[in-house]
Amino acid sequence: MREVKTQSKVRRDGAETTRRRIVDAAQQLFLANGYAATTIKEIADAASVAVQTIYWSFGTKAALVTGIRERWLAQAHTGTRLEGVLAVPDPHERLVAAAAFMRHQWETGADAVAIQQDAMRADPQIRADVEAVLENRSRVLAPIVRPLAPALRDDVEPGEAVDIFIALLGFEIYHELRNRGWSAARYERWLIRTLQESLLEARPDPPTDRRAAGVRG
């Protein structure tokens, strides 16, 4: 029985290693040549597997884009990091945590997002899949902002706050600023400031210690 379990584990590990090689090869070729121009045969050759192995493992070329995205999200520990943001109670500090979260997401996922955006233009199936992913992204990120309602600026409604938050966290803004020479750290600082100024009332000034200021009563 132990031998059967060992053999089964070896097969699973081998299959997972093969899947990783295929995803690695697909990502490199999609980035270099574009999604539409890359063939399954080229991916198979780069991964040192048979063409049929890719079909057995993924089914379609579009599924490789999904595999690239899912690997990015797993390697970025997206779920765990999001839970950390949601655990921050202070409104200003929660937005600081949200900005750090998004910087990490885009730094680790820029290639995956670029591939996804390119593939959307060539494959309606991928476009529909990405639209569903983006809709789910909005649902997942909205709970960061909704509890902040008591701290919002007077001229910002809760629903509007969610819309602003989602828009400012978009990849397009990150990509544009990085292309203009901004560092990831500068992007994060800008995002913190912009989120706080756009959504929240300013923090009240700390009380002045009259004695420390040298003022006599």
C-alpha cells in the first residue's frame, strides 16, 4: 500500500513539474512574441514536452493565460496579504496597507497582466474570462473601503468611495507611472497620499502641549 501511495505521489509531483515547465515556457513566449503569434507547438518545444501533453494538462491555449495568472496570484500570496489589509482598523493606516498591497501585486504580476491584456485582444474567450476576473476583483477589494464610511470626506458618498478606490488601484495607472520613470516606492507613496486625500477627512491635529511649546497658562 505504501508503495502504491509513493508511486502516486511521484506521478503527481512529475505532473506538477511538467505543468510548471509549460507555464514557464508559455509566459516567456507570450511576452517575447505575443499571444496570437505563439503556437502550442512552440510552447511544447520550449517546455520539452509533446504537444498532446499541453492539451492533456491545460486543454487550450487560453487556459495557459489562466495558468499564468493563477500562478502569479499564488506566488504573490494575494489572499493572505489581503486579509492583512482588512485586519487594519484605522482608516488612514488601512489605506497605507492597501497601497502596499497593490504595489506588491503589480510588481509581482506586471508580466502576467501584460500577457492577459495582449491575449484579450486576440481571443474573445479570454476577454470574457478577464471581465469576470475584474468584476470579482471589485467585489474582493470593496470591503477594504466600506467600513471606512464614518471617516469619509463629507463630499464623498460610500458608493462613490468604492468606485474611486477601485479606479486608483488599477494596473493602468501603475503601468503608466512606471513607464514615466517612477519607482515602485514612489508609486506607493503617491497612492497612499492620493487615496487618503481623495477619500478621508484629514486627521485632526494632535493637541498642543502648552508647556512643551513654552507657553505659560
